[in-house]
Amino acid sequence: MTLLRRWMIALAAAAALSPGLAAPAPAAAQGQASRPEKPAVAQLAPAAKPTDSKPTDAKPSDAKPADARAAQEKAADAPAEAPTPKPQTPISEQIKQIRAQLDAEKADLDQREQALTHRELNKDDLAMVRDGIEPVADRLRQVIDQLGPRLEAAKERLTQLGPKPKDPEAPDVAQERAQREAGVAEIDDTLRLARSLLVQSDQLSDQISNRRRAAFTRALFERTDGLVSPNLWMRAASDVARDFKALETALTDTIAQGQRRGTPFNLALLALAIGASVALYIGRRHIAPRIGHRGTSAKEPSRRARVMAAWRVFLIGAVPAVAGSFVVGYALDQTGLLPGRLLTVAHRVVASLAFVAVVEAMADALLSPDRPAWRLVGMSDATAERLNRVVIAIASVIAVGRTIEGMNESIAVGLPVTIVTKGVFAAVVAVVLGEGLRRFAARAETDEACLGPYVAADSGTGIGGPLRIVGWVVVAAIGLCALGGYIALSSFLIDQLMWTAIAAALLYLAIVSVDAFVGGTLQDESRFATALQANTGLRKRSLNQIAVLITGFVRVVLITAAAILLLASWGVDSTDIYASARAAFFGFNVGGVTISLSTIAIAIGLLTLGILVTRTVQRWLENTYLPATDLDPGLRNSISTVSGYVGFLVTLALAFSYLGLSLEKLTIVAGALSVGIGFGLQSIVNNFVSGLLLLWERPIRVGDLVVIGDNEGYVRRISVRSTEIQTFDRSAVIVPNSNLISGVVKNRVRGDRTGRVAITVSVLRNQDPVRAAELIASCAKTHADVLKEPPPRVVFRKIGDPFLEFELIAMITDVAAQLKVQSDLNFAVFKTLSEQGLIPNLGPGASIVTVQGLDTMQDALGQIARMAGRPGETVLHPPAEPRAEAERRRQPETVP
């Protein structure tokens, strides 16, 4: 029993090494307890077909009616309120067929659910149970999609009858109401059953996925004796003799099989296959460099040339090796020279050789250790050479290990020998990888010591620090698992290491190819890009944007495919990935709201189409229709702006309704956003509401001349957030709408476009003010832009010394000509007053200087002059001056 248990553990650990989903134990090791469960699972296949489970009695029975007179008497004896039942409609017949189909689907799902109650189910049994669930779920979704609109239509017809009154209603109305209520209830019950069965199918799929993941995890983390355990080595040594005897028996069987099947035709076929395989393996090493066109003379090949050369090197190095291994394996299968158990070993050998060849070809394509000019990955020559050797060494160790493991399986060696073999090869892989990482670090230190100071240009030519750290972590994990007894986990990590490296290399090569061919073709000055520009009229910048979008989309697809391949090796089934992608695309419920990528994509398409239609209509209004009307520019701008926002809101409502967001749900979202609006978005909301008020009340229109603070200009555009004003220096001033509503704004053309011009004129004091006012007014009256009514008038502002100050006020026809009219009036007034002598001509360089503050000095000099004119007379007090003379002296002295 102990040996049987260890044999089961060994096979479970071996199954965990495959990239796909590992089973908890092989079928042969399940014992007699699992045999009664096989028929229960095997019976699921016929039940998965809906066509076999449809009843044949779905049609209504053809019952003959009774005698007409008897039917009339029976109807007369019946109460008046009881309506006569009508024959069944085609809709009811369809509902019956759907119910029969749902009953069959329910029986199928119940049978599969009953099969899952058994504990000992391997991965094949679980796969059989799950294979029939997805078709059932698809049929249930079709039924739900079919019944949903019917239920809504039936409810709408029932709603048209109105609520049921308290008083008895007419018999025909009561009969119609009863039929419609029965139809609604029938469709609703069928739809509920379909949704319930769909939930049951999803739950069954989840249960199967959980059980498969649990089996994979259980087999992966199964612990045995580690390499450091003496007991393991002692038991392995005790089984060596038996294992050698089994190997001897296998070789004897092989010789006997070869003697029986060793006909000349079979031997010739096998020899021909081996010769062709050897020729392919040898030829790829000598022919590949020539066909790859990676010459040593090329100094700076283009990126596209390097990518093409990498693909050629990879395909020429990998395809012949795979073909040669396939030819040998096919010949062995056809000739039958090897027994069945050793045939598996032969297939493992040829597959291992092909695996090493593929890894070598991939490393040569990307790293190109002997031709640096053709290298796709940026690194130094020494780093590329060392990395190439490490990758090939690890692939060779893995190939040898898998071959020996296949030999152990074929001769059924003991469990301790299997554990020792797997553990030793895992430790060898860890040692090889660790030695490679150590050589990278040692060579870097040697280079630094020899070359002297650190050179920044060489910083990106080696293996980066994070990548080396990840490598050491993998080495430690593989080594510790092998020593600690987690042999299956260590082998799994080795497989993932190589599988991830190959997937990453292929992904990098694919991405570089897309960038070189797609992006380079559209972005560079290629013939295709030039022809595309000439034929489509696209700009080079647009082509660059298209190239970026295409390459980005292809990158996402490639990365997704690589992620799916990597997840498959971690026990994630492709069915789980497909189901998750399907659920994400077709919809999943979150808080009562169905979210699906397809619905979101269609809603975005509707929103984009609606915005395009709105912009087209708005542009037609602005450029075609509204200019042909008599509306003023401000009203035309308001109509165009409002139509644009109305179209946007209608489009937004349609997109939200297609997403399934009703007004109640939008109200909840708006309530959740109210706090943010109250604190952080209040200024935006304020400007938005102010913009609506401006468009509705129109106190300011497009084309108005307004003054806001220190800015004066014409209104060019009014939106719901801000208003654009163009000043006289051609500057655009963006004013928030809240400032226009709550602030002080001067609108010079609010009522009409008439304006007011005021100029100040100074005339000498010795001139007649009445004549001066008449001359100034006559200049305004003769101007063409000055209104006759009201007539221009002159205001006598100030009597100064030595000027009289006048102000000319005139009303003009258009306020836009205010500066022009003011300038014209200044020229005319100056010319008229100069010709009449009211403004003296001072001559070139002449000026009038007014000196103030000399009153005291003037009084003192006058007093001294009077005293000097009367000798011998003492003047105690100066004579009093008249008041007018004193006032005259206080005025500033004007010196011409």
C-alpha cells in the first residue's frame, strides 16, 4: 500500500509538469472506488443535445367540439360574468415549446450537477462535464433574448387596458384583460425559469473551474522527500537493481520487436527518415547564414532589414529541425520497430532535439552574437555571447532531463528514482542559471577594474539589475524546492522559466516587426505613404497618428495573446478565459447594472454619430440657413449654440438609455456627485447657469460693444461657460459668464447703435464766448455721421485764466465710428478756430508759460517802489488796495 501511494504521488507530480491543467491523479491510480462513477459522467453526452429532448406532443390536441345546440344551452346556463375561453394563440404555442426545451435543459443541468457530487473526478471527467454546459448556456441566452421583448410588449398591451376598476367591467374587456394577464404571467414565468437555469449553468462552470484549479494546486504543491533526505537515496539505491532489470527487459522487447517488424521496407523507410533528418539538421547550420543575408560587411543595416534577417534566421534554424524530428517520429510510428512504451521515449528524444534547435534559432535571431550590426536587442557583444551560451545550456539540460524522465516512465521505475531524477535535473538547471548570473556580475567587475572610470554610454549594454535579481530569485526557488521535497513545483518553475522566455522572445520579435513594417511604412517617406497621401489627401501628421493607433492596437492584441499563453501554463483553462472574455464582452451585472464591452462600444458609436450629426446641423444653421434670415447676429449665435447643446444632450440621453441607465439611476449618480458639485464644481455650475441665462435673456449679444472693467471690445462668441470679447488691439479676452451676470457691464449698443461724442475745446479769454460756441457747433453740424436730431450742442464748462473751456457734445449714427468722428471733429474745430483767430498762432517754438507763487514778491516790490518815489516821507502802513486789484494780483502771471 505504501508503494502504491508513492506511485500515485509520483504520477501526480509528473502530471503537474505539463503546461496545461494538471490532474490530481492519473486514472490508473484512482482504484476501484472511481469505477462506478464513470457511467454517470459518460451519460452526459446524449443529454446535452436539445433536439433529442424535445417532446413530440407539443402541439395542442385536436378535440372535437360538442353539438352546437348543446353548446348554446350550456353557454346560456353559465353565468354572464364568465367569459368563454378562446382557442390558444400561436404565441402560447411557442411558449409551450420553449418550456419543453427549458425542461430538457434543466434535466441536463441537474444530471451534470449530480455528477459533480462525486469526489474522484479527474481532469478528463471534469472536461466532459463542462463541454456540454456552454452550449446549454448559449441556448438559454437565446431564449432570454427572445422572451425579453415579448414580455415588454405583453406588459405594454396590458397597460393600455388601464387599472382594473372596482365595479364590474364589460365581459369582453374582462375577457381581454384575463387573457393578457395570463399571457404576461406565462411569459414572465418562462423568462424567470430561463434566467434561473442560466445562473445554474454559470454556477456549474465555476464549480468545475474551482475543482480543476484545486486539483492543479494540490498536485503542484505535493511534498515528498527532498534531495537532502538520506532515506530518499537509500530507497532509490534499493530500487536500482529492479529498475535495471526492467530496462534490460525493455531492451529485450525492443530487439524482439525489431526482429519481427524489421522488414527491408521498414528499415529502408526508417533509414531514409533518419538521413533526411540529419540532412536537415546539418543543412540548417551551413545554409542558414547564407539565406539569412546577415553579412559581416554591413555596418548600419536598417531596422526593417534587421527584422527580416531575424525572421529568416529563426525560421531557417527552427523549421528544418522540427521537420526532421517529425519525419523520424512519423517513420517510427509507421514502421512499428519499437514497442509502445519505448516509442514514447523515442518521441521524447526527437522532440527534445527540436526544442533545443528552436531555442538556439531564437537566441541567434535576437542576440546575433557573431554579427553585432544585425542585433535587435540593445546589448554589448560580450553580454550577447554569454546570454546565448546560458540559454542554450539551460535548454540542453532541460531536454536531457525530460528524455531521462520519459525513459523512467516507460520502464516504470520506482518512485524514489523518479524523485531523484527530477530533483537532480532541477538542481542542475539552478546551478547552470546561477553560474550564468554570476559570470555576468564577475565580468562586469573585471571590466570596471580594467577600463577605469565608469562610462555612461555602456550603462545599457548589459543585463539590468532588476532582471538579475529576478534570475537569482528563480534560482533560489528552484534550488530550495528541489532540496525541500517540492519536486513537482521545481520542475514546474523550470518549465515556466523556459516557456516565459520563449513567449517573451516571440512577443518582442512580433512587436518589433509590427513597428518596423506597419509603423515604418506609414511614418517614413516610403512609396506607400507617399501614394496614400496623394490618393487620400491625408497629411503626414495624420498618417503618423494612424500608424501609432494601428501599432498600439496590434501591441495590445499581441500582449493579450502572450498573456493567455502564459496563463494556460499556470492551470488556467482556455474555456475559463473564453467564458471571462465572453462575459466581459456581452455583459456582467454590477449592482443591478449590466455592463458589457459590446454595449459600451455601441453606446460610444451612437454618441459619436450623434455628435457628428449635431455638428453638421449646427454648421448648416450657422453657414447656410441663419445667414439667409433677417435675424441679428446675436440671435443667430444663440440659436446655433442652443441647438448644439440640445443635440448633445439628446445624443447623451440616447447613449445612456442604450447602456441601460434609467433616469432613476442617473438621479442616484447625480446625488452622489452633488457633494463634489457643491464643493469643487460650484464655479463651473455657476458659469454654466449664467451662460444659459445669457443665451435666454440676451442682455449681451454677439457683436455688441461692451466695457467690462478695463476691457472694451466686441462680443465674438457666447458659450455656456464663458464669453469671448475681442478688444481693439485684436486681443481675445475670455470672461466667465458669472462675471457678466453678477458684475457691472456697459453695453454701448444695447438699445440701438447710436453713440455720443464729447470733445473739450479751450479758447482765449479775450474772445467772444458766444461766437466761439457757434463756430464749434457748426463744425459738428456739417459732419455726415453726426445726427441732426438731437442736434449737437456746446456746453460752456469753465471761465479760466487765460482760457475759456467749452465741451462739444454730438450724437452719432454708429457707436463703432466714435473714434473716427471724434478725430474728425478735433481737426475741424481746430481749423475753424485758428482761422477765426480764437486760437492764436504762437509761431514755431513759441509756448505759454504760467508762473505761480509770485504774489508775495510782487507786493513787496511794489511797496519798495512807492517808498522810493517819496523821499523823507515815512509810511507806517501801505495804502489800502482795492479788492479787485488784490484778487488780480493773486492770479498766476502769464508771460508770453
